[in-house]
Amino acid sequence: HRSIPAGANVKFVGHPGVFTTDPDEQRKITQALAPHRCLPVFIDEQVVNGTLEFCHTFLWPVMHNMKVFDDEASKREDTELAQKFEEAHWKNYQVFNRAYAESVEANVIHGSLVWVHDFYLLLVPRALQLRRPDTCIGFFLHSAFPMSEVMRCIPTREEILQSMLCCKVVTFQIFEYARHFLSCCQLLMNATYHFQGAGVLHVEHESNSVVLRADHFVLPFADFVGRVGEKRVTDQAKTIRQQFGKKLIFASIDGDEPFSGMILKLRAFQKFLQDCPQHVQRVGLLQHVLGRRVKTDNDSELMREARRMADEINKDFGQDTVVIREGDVTVDERLALLQAADVLLDTSINDGLNLHPFLFVIAHNNDSRGSMIVSEFSGCSSVLTGSIKVNPWNTQAVMDAMHSVVTMDEEERARRFKQDHSYVATQKLSEFVRTNLAEMKQAMLSAGPVKGLGAGSRLHFMERGFRHLSADAVCYDYKRAKTRAIFLDNEGTLAPDRRNVIQPYGTGKDLTNQGQPPDPKVLECLQTLAQDRSNVVMVISGRDRSTMDKWFGEVKDLGLCAEHGFYWVPPGKMATAETSQKRWQCMKEGDVDEDSDWKTIAKTLMEKYVKRVQGSVLESKGSAVAWNYRKVGAQMLANEIAQELTRFLDPTNGPDSLMYGYPVVVISGKGYVEVKRSDVDKGVVVSRMLQEMRQQFGPIEFVLCIGDDRSDEDMFEKVNEFSKKEGRGSRCIALDEDGDSINAMECQPSPTSVKSWSSSGPSLRITKKASVTLEEFNPADKTKSSQYYTVTVGRKPSQAGFFLKDVGEVSDVLQRLALQATVANLSRFSSMPTLAQYDDESD
């Protein structure tokens, strides 16, 4: 509690350690804990035991990079790290986490900061976000985090990563674990990342931006130092020293677990005594083994081997050369043991942080002596620069370190100790808490610009608070408009992006992409909207013609574009006698095969990359050639290779580029590098459609353009340009002096809205509200009825003016618009729009 910032209203949520279902007893426990600002979570004993079993025997080993096994050996009762995934334990773990989330939900207010700790509560962020999305959730992982090779083996990997990505800030002990988490998110969740100002690392997933930090836990130095000189501590330390006499004591405190490296330590110590007989009577080893996480009646195989080796060493080199103690110890007992020791010997092979080296420095605060040998696989090795770092698997290196500390002169020993003491003494738990809470608050309130790449690879800014699309506002404008254009991307917009290359290049068959077609309800909405006399609806995709026909061919009057607009099917209302004879038209006049020269060059180079990068494929389209590496396991390495390929191909790099002089552009997208014609993209299709609609039907009063990928930025750009040309602005929000939304109005896009922000602060404030509600949506000038909505799926850098969180929200908006269309068609009193007149005449 002393670490809590002054004036902060902080509450601690946790299990009280007792099990009761009696309401009176629960009330008494709650009242007893209230003065300490503690909120008890009452959970069934079976659920708690199942959760602990799941965490200790499965989740904890996995967090320390032990792969999942489910064989007979893993089911042995004497195996602590069983790693056997039990569905019943997983369900208990879920119930346990939901109970915590429900308790937090009942005790938070709008804007509360919720700081969740350790792998026991990995699912709390997701459960809490669903209940209270207005809270800011942070997560601190006290343990290690596994590499992607291990994480991908977990049956519940998506649930764990999804929950962690619901946080605003996720903090790890060291940056290595943050790097592992980032790799897992990229590989398994298709997340992206970027660095913001001052090197802040952000992970973008769906509509959430997560700040990744590395900040190890610290001990309250001042509190522990006060206990070092207490009589009960010094007396225990003297007793330990008397047992070893005048020997130099190597000491270690480890758990009864394989990650402690205990056997490696004993093996190195035995070899040290064998090779350095001059030190046999001068040194001793005190090994304390803490209680096992999973209590059993039998000794572990590790302890049996450790005792055997200790007996062997004592038999060869004298009694009490190695002393093994077992059992749980208090903080004072740990301080006494470390105070008696001359050298801390850590040989852990995987440890999140290991606080015992920090405690060793505190224990010797008064005498300023002591040396440390620390495993390079322990998180503390990166900050304790005065310690000797070793690879515990290298027995000779550990022996050399032992010899070094035994023969080290006092001046160097003092210098090394002072180096570590100066670091440990400056670490304050209160500062650690304040820093993490401040990061969470900053993440919640931050509205700074994020740099990103838009159409044509131009750098532009996205306001952190750019607007969530209000379905009410869209329906309001849709209902008022008489002429409407709706442009929609396919995968990632109408349907989840499930693209997975399954046919490699060079097998004699065309490359096919396995994807997921839109939901039948979405197709029904498209049918309703496309048959509305006031609407022109188009789905614009990078897919080939056959796939588009397979997925959308049954939707009457729907316009289709394949290969980003190279081929297209005009909407029914814009069909002509010429287009009626042939379903698919080519946007490009002339011979399609005239692109064979640049395609041959691009294919030849990409084929070499396919051979070098396992899992990548070549995809050939009518207007483009692409190297696809979505399924390559090492995405970070593949991204570097993709950048190299882009540099070789990009014609803007001058005569050294292979594509120099050809009418093509090179796009480096998410999982692909594509060379395509410079005169074919989604923006060209949208621009052509808007111009033809303008000529045939007059002013376009409503435009809705939704997409999720970088290729969709071309659509957003053309819609924005068209709105400026028409002199009709996109929907924006007016702000009062406090930054609150006061009404919605037409606003003409201007360069001032995308200016870079000055050091003194933003030049354009944003609304504090996430979206425009219908009650706030009162047009200032109803005579200007034209509305243009550009919408990106997922909150990310974009030229779009609005965002929707995911495919589900896109579906919701389309259903609302389809309902409006149905109501309008059923109403006898609805006015007949311009398109209806044209439709009648054409009949």
C-alpha cells in the first residue's frame, strides 16, 4: 500500500484464501478487508484448485518455452511439469478469470485504470472489456513469455493472445519477452506494429492499439534494508556461517523445477573441485530448494538426482562441502541465507526475472561485499552489470567464473558490488507503480498523430481519435439521399480475411487462394441494396473473375470488379447493350497480352524468391504479378526480404530497377509484393463509376466506401477528390472550446486538417466521444444534402474519415441500410428518385 501514489483511489482485487458459500461469512470477510482497500473474490474451491493445476502443470511450463506434450511420460505422477492439457482445468481457468472480471466490473467507474497481473489472470482483460469497454486495462506479466514456436502449439493460443490484445498497455519483465509476444501476434493473430514518437512500440489488432513495454519488477529497497540489520536475520546468518567455518560460501535459492538448472550447477561445482584441488578446502555450496508448485507425496526425480550428486561430492571432497536445504522460507530467512553467502550462484536456464540476485545485494548492504554469478538466461542479467554472466550449459564457463570469484582481489570485488548496488538502491517500488499507471493513463488519453502509409506510399497522419462510424448517422443520410453509390471491398470487409495459399507456383495448375465467402445474411443485404432503384452497389476485390462469380454471381444487379478493377461487371442499372453481351469487361482498351514483357521479367525474379523462401508462392493475374509470403513462418525475416524485392522492382528507384520504364507500380502490402499496371487500381474504378453516375443521373447525394487494406486507400483518395471537385464536403464533427462534440455539419476538407502537430500540442482537437450519435446528428445546413463516407475496417492509419471495428460492424451497417431500403420500397408515399426514372425509360 505504501507504493500507491498519494491521493489515488486504489482497490486490490483477489482471492481471500478461504472458501465459503455462506453469505454472512462472505459479508464479514468483505467488511474485514475493506479498511485495507481489498475486494475479495469468492470462488468455488474446485474451480480454484483446477485453475492452479492448469497454471502450474501446463501454462507455467509453456510460458518458459517448454513445448506441449500429451504422451504417457507426461502423465507420470512424479513429473511436476506434466504439460498435459486438461479440458476440465481449462474450463475452471475460464470460470476463475470471469469471476475476477465480474468483481472488477462491479467496482469500477467510467475511465478507471485496471492493472491485471500475471498468467493466472490472462483472460481477465478480454472478459472485462466485453463488460466495461470504458475502462483502461493494463497487464503485467511476471513470468517469461514463450517464443512463437511454442505458443503456436497451445490449443488455447487465440484466446490468450486475443485477451492480451484487449489491453491498452502490456508490460513484460525484459524486452526479449515483448519481442516473443510481438512475433506471436504477427504470426497467429495477423497483427501489425509500428513505433510512435520516443520509440513507443504499438501493436495494432482489429480496432485496438496496444502499447508494449519492458519494465522489470523491483523490490522495495528501503523496506528490505531496514530488516537486514535486525537480530533475527544476523543471528541466522551467523549460524549458517558457523556450519561452513572459514570457507567461501556459494549459495543459491531455487525452486524444485527443471528451469532452475540445479543439476547443471552441481555438475559444474563438482568439476570445479576436481580440476582445482587447491580450492577444495576453501569453498562450499549451500543450495536451498523451495517447495514444489504442485504438491505430491513423492520426491521429484530432480531432487533425487540432486541429493545423489551432493552425496557423491561430499564423499569425495569432505562432509558439508554441499549442503541441500528444502522447504519454503520467509523473507527474513532468505535475507539471512544470502547475508551468510559470499557468492550468489544462479544457473537458471529460463527465468522471468529472478529476484534473488537483487535480494543478495540488499542483504549485503551493510558490509558491501559479495559477488554474483548470474545465468544469461535470467532476466536480471541484463540490468546487473557487475555480475559475472555465464551460460549454464557451458560447464567450463561456469567453472571459470567460480575460479574468478575465488581468486578475485577485494578492489575488483568491491567495484563490481558497488556497480550493482548503485542500481538496486535507486529502484523504488512506488516509482515502478507510478510509471506503469502513468503509461496506462497516457495510452487512454493519448490523441497524438500516428504516421502511416496511404495510397501511393505517401506519408500522412491519422488522428488517434479519428471517428468511429455511427450507423444512425449513415442511415439518416442514406434515407435523405435520392442518388447513392456504395463501394465495398470483399475480404476483411464483407467477410473475414482467411486467405491461405494452398497451391504453390510451378505445379502446372493455377494458384488458388482459399478464402471465406460472405455470410448469407450479407449477401441478402447486398441483394436488397442492389435492387433499390436509387442505389449503385459495387464489390471491388483483388480476386479473380471465377471466384467473384462463385461468391457473388447470384446477387442480381450487383456490380463486380476483379483483380482490383482490371475486369468488371457493370451494375445492372448501368448496363448497356454492349456490356450485356459479355458479362466480364476489361477496363483496359486494347490487347491484354501486351504486358507480357514486364510480367516475364517480374515472374523470373519472383520465381527465385519462391525457391529461396519456403512457403512463399507466385500469383499471376491479368493485370499483376505478386509474390505472396503470407504463410511464411518467420514473418519478420520475410518482411525484410520483401523490402529487398521491392527495391529491386520499384521503377521509382531509377534505371537500376528492373521495372524502370514500364507502366507499372510496385506495392508492398501485408504479406505480398505486387507488380501491377499503373493505370489499374480500385481508385480508377471508383473514379470512373462516380463520373459515369454523375453524367447519367446527376449529382450523387450519398457515397459509402468501405475497405480494410492498403489497396482500398486508392478508393478513399478518389472519393475525397471527387467530394472536393463537387464542392461538397465529407461529414465531420464540430467541437466546442472543451473539445466536446456539439453538432455534426458539412465541412470542406482542407490541408489544415492533416497538418503535422507542433511540439506545443495538436493544431486540431478531436472529439472526446467515440462516435456521432443520432441525437447529436443535426445538420447545420439541410440544403447541402450530399454526404460522402470513407470507412476503413480497423482503427489504423488511413485516409478514410471513419472506421468500423471489424467485419461484424460492417455487417450491422449493411443490415441497417438494407432495412431502410426495404421500408422505402414498401412505402407507397416514397418519392421516385432519378435512377427510377432512368430505369423506367430504359425498359
